[in-house]
Amino acid sequence: MAQQSKDLLSKLTDRGEGVIGKISELPGAQGLMDAVGNLPERLDDLTKRVRGLDALEKRIEELERRVSELGSGSAPKAKPRPASSSAGSGRARTTPRGAGSEKSEGAKRAGTAVKRSGGTGKKKPAS
């Protein structure tokens, strides 16, 4: 029986070698063989990257904890801004809206900068 199993194994080995030889002759098989050959290196790279994710997750948890501490602390709240002075001035417009209200390029930029800063553009009195 041991002799039969050796014969069977040797037959399988021979056929396997023959199939591998035929596969390598197929067009595109070289690319497949290269990909299979590079598989261990790519798997190692992927493993290293996944290990790096653990450290990033820890950093994210720490940052989230710090943000929640800052958010729950006694942070000063923003003061409500006063309403625009032109809204309730009571004066009637002398020119129709849009006529003569074209701003210069510099005025547009200045207005945009004030909006971004959250200020009103007016100086506060010295106290």
C-alpha cells in the first residue's frame, strides 16, 4: 500500500509540474505569476499600515476627549451682535435700492474682511 501511495503522489507531482509549465506559456500568465510573487511583500505592507491605524485611533480618542473637555468647560459665550443701524433709522431712502450703491473694489474687500473677522468695522471706545 505504501508503494501505491508513492506512485500516486509521484503521478500527481508530475501532472502538477506539467500544468504549471502549461500555465506559464499562456499569454498574461507572467503578470499573474508576478502578482502572486509580490503577494507576500504587499501583505506585509498592508499589515504595517493596519498596525499604524491602532495608533491613529488612540490619537483620535485622545483628541475627542480633549475637545469634549474644552466644550464642557466654562468657555465664554459669544455676545449677540447689535442690529444694523440702518434697519431702524426711520429715514426714507433718497435713491432707489441698487441705484448709486455700487461699491468700489476696495470697499467690497474690506466688507468681506470685516464679515470674516466677525467685527462691525467700528472702533470700540477706549476704556
